Amino acid sequence: MKLAKPLERAVGRGHPWIFRDALAGSAPAPGSVVTVLDRKGRFLARGLAERGPIAVRVLTTRDEPVTEALFAARLDAALALRDRLAPAETDALRLVHGEGDRLPGMVCDRYADCAVLRFEGEAIEPWRPSLEAMISERLRARGVTTLLRRSGRGEHKQVEALFGAAPSAAIAVREHGMVLLVDLGAGQKTGMFLDHRPNRLGVRERVAGLKAAGVGAASQGPRVVNLFGYTGGFSIAAGLGGAGEVVTVDVAAPAIDLAERGWAANGLDPHRHRGAPVEVARWLGEAKAGRYDLVVADPPSFAPRKSARDKALSAYQALHAAAIPAVTNGGLYLAASCSSQVDRDAFEETLAKAARGLRVELQILERSGAGFDHPVPLGFPEGAYLKSTLCRVLR
């Protein structure tokens, strides 16, 4: 196939997708190996044909064959990165991160002695049996006793064991020594949001700092609310940091149950945590103004597709406008977005607009994203989908 648009520079810098409208000629069957030529007919890249708007998922910009040996080398490189950089007292990591590890369409997460594998798109499908065999061999060598494959979404979601037995209940994993409970069958993503690991640690450290400074009602520790709290990762982190009061808000009652069980599994005082299984908008509408020393707002993606971007920006601004009033003067607001269609500049503009409407000042203290196990190719800005901004609220 040959480029019909001037994308040589983008592909050369490492962007892993070539869209169908940028190519001349008809598309081959999904999974076929495709050689892409630049507009002058010279070799540019080689990858796998995909169905849909993305025509080619780029595997290499070298004139090399696409074989099982190439996939095996990529898989070994991905696992070696985790072997070298895994944090202490942590057994929950993303082992393979699709395009980030030059293995487009393949995601594998480890949860203690279990792992969950997921494939996205049709390009990778013909290679799936080989990849399953490769990852199985390498996981067994690393002490994994169960490998699950998840497929489909919503009511069509399926979970099957490639080896071992699927857990019959939520399992416990460790993250920087913190115990978290994960439902590998019904949980979000492959079980939990592993990408927020550094941000959960940051919350624990910030809360500990606030407590050391005497922040909190009657010096009992800071008050924290975790909006869209899911199974309470940020909540437990805040509790271990010394929070005097933590509220986890999530409309899903089963998630709140796991949050409360996770809180207990860490030996935290049950009187310091309260689950609120209600819609976030309703809870914020009834929340007392200026009560919380830290508010975490980490909603699900508001922009799953490009056409939803404008609506998502309005939704983020509305969320900030509703959540910031709950923060104390001088308190902290941690805002996060996992919408790949909304870049950091646009996301932080929603913070600025909300602040202007409320007549408050926001000071940005920290910016962060996903952890090292979610690598992003330099030429793939869409890969930096997770954006976290910690602000100080001044009235």
C-alpha cells in the first residue's frame, strides 16, 4: 500500500496507526502483513492490516519480516522492562501495553499469581494462538498459575481460562504494600485501573503530608472524598496516609462493597471510611461546601470517540464546577481524565473555566499520568491518554 497523504514524518517518529483515508489502494484482509510505501514509492513501514478507520497497525519502520520471532522478541522486551522496574511490595502490573510495547492489540495484566489477557481489533487475531502460547510459557516461568482471556464488552463479555482456574471470588493484590481487592471476572478493564498506581501513591503521600501539618478536623487527619471511587484505591491510599475521614462515592454498590472490604483488609479503622453508592452528581449536590481537604475526581472516559469530544469537555467542566466547592480553602483537588480524545491542554482549560465561574484560583502543584508499565511511544501523543492534575484551591 502507498501513502496518499504526507504522513512520512509522523510514521517515522513512531506513530503506530495509519488511517485508511491516508492510503491509496484497497485494503487487504485483517491480519495480513502490509508493506507501506511513502509517496515516492520507497519503503516506509510494515504492519498488520486492520478493519475500520485504522487501516494499518505499524509494527516496524525497518525493512524486516514480520514473523513469530519478531513478536517473541517484542514480548521478551516488554517483560524484561517490568522485571527490572517493578516497585517493591507490588504484584499488580501491566505486562504488555499494546502499541506502547510495539505489540498492537495485545494487553496483559498481572494480578498476583493470576494474569488477564485481552486482544483488541481484528489485525492481531490471526496471530493470537501463537501469542497465547508465547505469553503462557513466559508467565508460567514467572510464577503465574492462572491466565484468563477476556473478550467482548458489556453483556457480551466473556472470561475463559487458558490455563489454571478462574478465581471464584475477588483476589488480593499488593501495590506499594497496600492491599487492593480485584474482581478478575466482572471488574473494569482487566480487573482494576493499574494505570493510576503512581497517582494512588501520590495521594497517600500528600495525605500524610497534610496530616503531619495538622490539617483536618480536630487534628484527626484530613478529610478526603473519592468520586467515581470504584473499588476504593484512592480511598485506601488516603486511609493509609492518615486521613481522618474518607468517603468513597460510586453508583455501583458491588464496587463500594469491594472498597469497604479492601479498607478492612488494610487494617484501617472502619469508622474512618464511608461508602456512598449513589450518583456522583447527586452526592455533590448534597455535599457540604468547604468540608474536604482533598477531593479526587476520576470519572470514566467522557469521550470514547472523537465525535464525543465537545460534549466531554462540557462534562469535565461541569464536574469541576460541582466538585471544587466541596474543597476547603487551601485544600487539594485531584482531577483526572482517561479520555484519549481530550489532551492535557484541553482538559486543564476545563479546570480554568470552572475556576473562573466559581471565582476561585487554582494553583497546579503536580501533573502526572500512567506508570512506567504503560509506556508511550514518543511519536504517539494519543497514547498518553491518562492525565492527572493536582491543584490547590484558593478562595
